[in-house]
Amino acid sequence: MQGTTLLFIERPGRQLDYLVGAFSPEGLKGGYGDPHAPRSIVLPPVPGRAAQALTDRYLPAYEQAVYARQTAAISRAWGHPLRARPGRP
């Protein structure tokens, strides 16, 4: 995803695990406690498995979360719900 800033840290209390999360993209303020925000995930210490987890699990969830936030903001501005695109929540 272009412009996505990921946060990668050691998992507290675990020597070999890592956590990854993402900052809100530019233009979407807030995020803490947002029901549309994707949860961080635990990455294994094996690079190939970590990359697989990012591409298969985290980034698709992040993309869906950004879409949901944008849709919710537009719905609020227009005063009525929008229909989701196929394959989207």
C-alpha cells in the first residue's frame, strides 16, 4: 500500500516476537479507539513467515479498515449510509 507507515516493535515480554501496526494515513485523523482500526498482529521471528503474515493478513485488514473509515466519514457527511463495494465490509 502506497504511503502506509508501519510501526514495528519488539513484543513486550517476548524475546523473539514482534508486533506490527500502522499509523492512520494522511487525511484520517484520530484512530485511537476507532472501531474501524485494524488490530496489530504478532509477527514470528522468521523473515519469510513474517512477510507472509503481513501480506496475507495485516495489509488486507488495514486496507479494509481505511476503506471503512472513509465510507463512514462520507456517510456522516451525507447523512445516510453508503452501500459497501463487493468484497468489502
